[in-house]
Amino acid sequence: MEHFYNIYNASAGSGKTFNLVKEYLKILLTDEQVDSYKKILSITFTNKAVNEMKSRIIENLNHLTKINLKEKKVNW
């Protein structure tokens, strides 16, 4: 089994949350294993940052769902 790690270390306002959310979604949506989300660990130092990441992930997934639903309606 291959393991890899990405570490993001940057100052405030430099886009860490954006990049973490992007990487999380990339793994979630491209991995062949359905339960790939169980193998992702994101560590941050504040509850505010955790809530922000969680909110952005859910928001992006909701947005993708709406896009997919619109595409299916067009194809019917």
C-alpha cells in the first residue's frame, strides 16, 4: 500500500483552506475506493478553521450535485 503526505504550512490569508478543500475534494472524487474519505486527515489549530473547511467542502459538494442534476435534466 502506497502512502503519501502533503503538508501545507503558510501564513494567514495565503489560501491554505482553499488548497486543503481542493485536495480533499480531488481525492474524494477521483479515488477508485468509495470510502477514500476515511483515509484523509486534515489537522488545523482552531475550531473556526475546521468549521470553515467543513462548510466549504459541503458547499462544493452541493454545487457539484446541482450541476449534475441540471446536466441529467438536459439529457432526458
